[in-house]
Amino acid sequence: MLFLAEPITPFDWQRLLWTADAPPSYLLEVVFRCVATYVLMLAALRVTGRRGVRQLSIFELSIILGLGTAAGDTMLYHDTPFLPVILVFAMVSLLYWFFNRLTEWFPRFSDWLEGTPVLLVEEGRINMKNLDNLNLTQKELFGELRQQQVEHLGQVRRAYMEATGNLSAYFFAPDEAAPGLPIWPEVLAQSQHRVEAAGAHACCKCGEVRELARGEAATCPVCQGKGWVPVCAAKREA
């Protein structure tokens, strides 16, 4: 509609601060809504995992989500009064401070809510249990490693998924790296159940390296995977 049904008086302080449709006790409901919604947001962020948070902490993301709509509606809509919005800002800021303090006072609560670093790669092999517990796929892990110029798992001494959702990797020196599972997608797509040539092969699931004979159909003793590819021995250049 090009025209409003009722004219708006600019800088009508009664309309700016409050609405005639709500009693003053509605402010108590706003407080309850803020607490309940904030807790629900933290729960949702906890369930979605650290990959959804990435470079922001769970609390930083919660305050952005909590204040975003309140700020936007107040800037745009004439029928959104200021007093409830001011209360929302105060409550969300207070809850942000309170939950941050809780994580300082109770380290176990912090570990449960924000998470702790999780070991994903150790000595060139994937820790499948930790990978599954994080709801992280091998494709996502390999994508993160490729961004750090990793060609195969034999180059990686240890890799951790941090509480922020970022991957921290520590590498073998070039002369210490062992042949390992190549992580290029086009190579993994050529995995074999029955190997075509004798030699060292890596399990496509966990990276375990085994010497296989020509025509051998092997099952990985670590993860029970059945796909194999020839190992890669390339040296990593920093």
C-alpha cells in the first residue's frame, strides 16, 4: 500500500516509547521471553555443533541473533515501541555476561557448552570415533586440510577441531613424512576393492596404510573399510 490507513504523527513520544495495546506488566513477559529465547538459542547452537559457529564464539553468535530482529524492527516499523526493545537489549546483554561468567566459574559447563579441542588426525590416520562424534564428514575434513596445502594424510602429525570450529594442523617435517592416503577428490573417486597392482595402499576411510598383493581384496583392520588407493609420498611445501 502506498498510503497508511491512519496518519502517523512524527516524534509522537507516547507511540515511540509505549503502545496503548499492552499494560505495563507486559514488560515482565518481555523479560521471560528474553530468558527463554536466549536459552533456546544456546541449546540450538550447542546441538548444531561447532561447525555452525566457526570464528565466532557461541555467545557472540547468540547476542547477534538475539539483538538482530529487535534492532531491525525498531529502526523500521512505526508500531514497535522503544521501551520493550530497550528491555530486550538490557536482558540479552545481561544474559550474555551471565553465561560468560558461568563458563569462567564452572569449566566443565564451558567444556559442555562450547566444546573442547577434538583430535581428528593422529600420525597420518583419521580418528574415526572422534570424527563421527562431531557429526563431521570426511569430505569436510579433507576440504579443511586441502586449504592448508595438504596432499595426503602422511604429511599430518596431528589435526584438531577447535571449539571455534576451525581446524588446527601440525605437520611432519618434509623428510619425516610417511606415505599416506591422498585426499584429492579425483583420486579418492578411483578407490578399489580389489587392488590392481601390488604395493602400499591406504584405506579410503581412515587412512591406514597396508602392503597389499595384486588382486587382493582386503578389509581395513582399523575401520573395516573396503576401499583402497595407492599411497601418495609427496613432500609438503610450507
